[in-house]
Amino acid sequence: MPRYFFHVHDGTDWLDAEGTELPSVETAREEAIRALGGMIRDIPPAISKGEQFQLWVTDQPRGEGSKLFVLTVAAESG
């Protein structure tokens, strides 16, 4: 089963070194969306400051390897 690595940027990069075994990239995307929902529930300071909050998934630890997808949340002023 492939291993996917979930990394977060909230003003600081938090790089996953262990990863999670999941059956497919589609399952990893669904898991990332659920995780991101939980992370932004408490309104991270980066979003409050107008900065982007990102979660990205790679096929290698510590942010290396291929970037499979990126989820980005930002609160921009109009």
C-alpha cells in the first residue's frame, strides 16, 4: 500500500516524516480535505493575518518527492 506524506504551512512549514499508508491518491485527497477542515476550525493565526494556510501531499517524507496535490485556504480582503 502506498504511503502519503501530509505537510502543512501555517506561517511555518510542518513536514511529515512518517506518512500514512492509504490505498490510493484519491483516498489521500479525501483524508487531506477532512484533516484541513479540522485544522482550520480553530482559525489558525496565518488565516487571520490574511496569509495562506496550505496542506500539501507528497510521495516522499519531509516535503520531498512529487507533490501530488495542494489544498489552500486564505481569507482575502475584497
